[in-house]
Amino acid sequence: MQAFLAFLQYFVAALLLLGAFLVVYVRVTPYNEFELIKQDNAAAAISLAGACIGFALPMAAAIYLTHDLLEMIKWAVITGAAQIAVFTLLRRFAPAIEQGHTAPAIFLCAMSVATGVLNAVCIS
């Protein structure tokens, strides 16, 4: 039962942190990804998916390596900032993504995931 409660605590915390990240990320971008996804904009879905994966990978590493809820929260802030930095650096692709062009979205997705992987392996 103790293991299940620990799982539940980390899982719920990670989901809440992911949700908070998504709220912030969507506010940073010049468009609302959720609205664009409702309109079947695959480019918005691809770029947002990359940011989610790029955020979740370091969260998984933080949970696995630190076994500390407060440490996971600290890494969530760092990871969220890294994902926002990726978008900020590649912001010039935003108009194309908003218009539904998938090539820039795939590139943004790849950079978000790559940043997340690098972020995850740097956690110790």
C-alpha cells in the first residue's frame, strides 16, 4: 500500500505540474494551441506535443533520480523555462504553425524533445 500511495503522490503531482506548464506555455505562444487543435491544425498539435514530451522526460528523470517531491517541483520550473526558451528562440516559426504548416512544427517539436532529453540526462 505504501508503494501505491507514493506512486499516486508523484503521479498526481506530475500531472498537476504538466497542466500548469501547459497553461503557461499556451499563454507564452502568440496563439491558442487548444483552439487551433480544435480546428484540426496538425501543426499546432505537433508543436504542443513536442513541448509536452520535452517537459515530461525531465520530470520522469527527476522522479526517478531524486525521489523527492520538492526536487521534482524545482526541476519542473527549470524544465518549463527550458521549453519556453526553445519556443522563444524559434518564435519566427509561430505564424507558419498558426497557418497549419507542419514542417516548422515538426522542427519545433524535435527541438523541444531534444531539449527535454538533454535536460533529463543532466539531472543528477
